[in-house]
Amino acid sequence: MKSQKPKRYVTADQCPQAGRERMIMPQPIALVGREAQNPERELLKRMGETGAVFMMGQNPDLPVMPERPKLLDFFHFRFSDIAYMHLLQSAKLALDAGQDEKVVVACLLHDIANGALLRSDHGYWGAQMIAPYVSEEIAWAVQYHQALRYFADEAAGFKYPDAYNAFFGPDYKPPEYLCKAHEAARNHRWYMTSRLVTIYDIYSFQDDWDVDPEQFTDIIGRHFKEPKEGLGFDNSPAAHMWRSMIWPHNFL
Ligand SMILES: [Fe+2]
Ligand SMILES: [Fe+2]
């Protein structure tokens, strides 16, 4: 289980801004249109009144990441329990079915944006996060799974997930941009790579199935180019996304 994994913490006095109260401002995207829950004014007032500062750098409530973080470090130290298990279980299903390694890796990464970054449009965010490190085909498969999972392909063995009727309601229709993305993907040479991601996606969470992430180490080594500086510090076009997960509570 994820809870058995090692976690490395520091104490508050080993963090930047030691000795001060460090306030966490929630990310704006989580508060759009929810002014009643937005603590922005209150926290700014508190700063002026008490000398409290806004969180920057290591939050002592989070495990410390290695100096040069690799892909699985984010699984261990940052991803939510559900995202962690969901990605590993999907990849394991594809592996046990004898799928090509590129499909296994696409399954392992397909919802990576949900791990610790953003849920909305997660296929697109996820594809951008991994694009500098994987083949174009794997990133494409991750991007397009977002559209394909709404559209059945019974010949390929994919029906509309029952879970989506529960998640979104039985009348939900995907927006036009995803309908268009689905049509474009259907005729693409990599269609089946992305379609297989939707087939091995786990639509009902399995709490009692523990998958050891280390079994994917060799496959990751062959298909994910870990930057020598560590994810977040290689100056790639996606480095800022990985840094945002390392220090998710930075004020600015
Ligand atoms: Fe997904
Ligand atoms: Fe998924």
C-alpha cells in the first residue's frame, strides 16, 4: 500500500522562512467562482497584522523530494493515493495482458496530471508534462485518451464506462472539442495505442490491489528519458510543471 512507502520529512526550522508563520494560499483555479471560500483577502490582512508570510519552498508537511527527482519519486512523494494506485493498476493490467511496452508506459502515465497538478483537461496537461521525456506516440496516446474514453469502440473492446454515468450523469455529452479530437484520433495511425489506454484504464477503483511500482523500473528506463538534472530542473518546456508539484504551495 502507498502508506507503507518511505516518506522523508524535515522539521519546520529546516525550511525556508524558519521561525515565521507560513500561510498557504490555495491555487486560484480551485477558487474560481467560489468567492465565499476564497481566503485571499483574509490571509493578506493576516500578513499585515501578524507578520505571517506566505509559504515558499519546502512545506514541512510534505515529504522531501530527492535533489534530482525521477518519475517514480513523484509517485511516491507527491501523488494522491487514488492516482498512485490507479496509474499502477492500469499499467499492470496492460503488462499482464502482454501489451507492448509503449502501451504499458502510456497507461502508467495517462492520468499523471491528476496525481498532483490538475484534473481539468488532464489528458492535455499530462501529455505536455511528459512530452520532453517520452516518444511522440506515448504523449499522443495520453493526450487523446481524454477524448477517446467518451466514445465506445465495441470492435476494439471498449464500451462507454458505467462509472461515467455515475460521475457525470447519464445525459452527459462531451464538449465539441473532444468530439472533434475523437474523430481526428480515429483516423490516426496511433489510434490503437490511445484506445488501449482507455481499455486498461480502471474505471472502478480497486482499493485492495497493491501493485509494486518498482516492477516498472526497467520499462520506464527504456521509454522515459529521466533528465540528469532531475525532473523540474532540466529547463525543459515542462520543467515548471514538475517544480509546481515539488513546491505546490508556493505563493508565487
Ligand atoms: Fe484519464
Ligand atoms: Fe484513468
